Amino acid sequence: GVIKGWHLHTKMTLNYSAIQGMIKLVLYDDRKDSITHGELMELFIGEDNYNLVTIPPYIWNGYKTIGSKTAIVANCSTHPHDEKEIKREDPFNSSIPYKWDIVMK
């Protein structure tokens, strides 16, 4: 039930894969000049649906383990970790229109 998010990177591109267990990965585009501005994407990735998800800079993202098995998420990012280029928000911040307990169809 623990949620890791929301956060975005200003330089780094993320490459996520859940190599054990399952996660619900949620992306939100808050970029004003984007054709997908205001859109959410919800992905279920892991042992039952192996995928590599590439997340470009300035896309809010977060994830939550689903199921009973511990999830391990691998991130092969394009830059070394730098706390100065990360923005963070509370997972229940109302500025991102998503409720973590709802499964979108």
C-alpha cells in the first residue's frame, strides 16, 4: 500500500521495469505546451506484464506495489541521481487529478 510519488525530473529520463512483483505506475503530463497536457496514464507492469517504461523529463510519476509479493523496480536512468533536479509532491496532492485507490479502465 505504500506509494512512491509524485516526482518528476528536469533533466533525467527514467527507464523503469518491475523485475519482481507488480506495480501500478502512474504518469501525469503537466507540461503546458504538450499535446497530452493534463492526461494521465496508468500502467500495470511486472511479473504478469513485463515492460520497460521510458519516462521523459517533466512528467510526474509515481507507483504503488499491487498484490501480495514484494516489488523490485529497476531504473536505468540517463543521468546520475541529483536531488537538485527532482521535484516532489505528496501522492495525495489535489493538483494531480488521481486517486490511488481507483483502477482506471
